Amino acid sequence: MLTTLTLNIGAGLMRRSPGRINSDLYPGPNIDVVFDACKAPWPFENDSIDHITAIHVLEHLPDPLTFFKEAWRVLKPSLTYNLTLRLPYGASGDAIGDITHLKQWLPGSFAC
């Protein structure tokens, strides 16, 4: 059975699980790798990660372009999706009500 390797960026207090690397900007009890997702290079080889998950991370990043470039570099080529993002909708109270959010994202934000 093939195991997939998922990089969970911004894991915070998320529990560890097999096949998942929990990463964050700050160390913690369940964090496997500490690094800044806005600084290249990430501490992973080219084409070494099957899937990246970033839940409520993108809206906090000062340099999302570096995030996407490094994600592209470390992700294995795939015929299906291999990047999962969850973020608050641009005009919602969740998006604009948090002073730590640096950018609002809308569906059109990804049409470049």
C-alpha cells in the first residue's frame, strides 16, 4: 500500500497523524518542522510532498507568492489536486474582522 505524505502548514495544535508532517512558524508539542512559509527555500526536497494543506493560513501571509512558488516546487506532479486551502471569504466579517489578516481573498484572486 502506498502512503501519501501530506504537509500541513500552520498546524498549530493539530494532532500528529501518520503520513502528515505538521509544520508551523512557531514550535509546539505537535509540530514536526518549524519554518516560515513565506521564505524560500522550504526545508523539503523538490517533488517530495504528495499534498499540502493550509487551513486559515493564506490570509495571514505577507508574501503569498513565495508560498505558492515553494508549494509548486515541493509538490510531486499530480493529475489531481494536491493543494488544499481554506480561508475566509473576502467580504465576510471573518475576513475583515481579524486584524491579523493581511489580505482578503475572493474566488477571482486565483484567476491569474
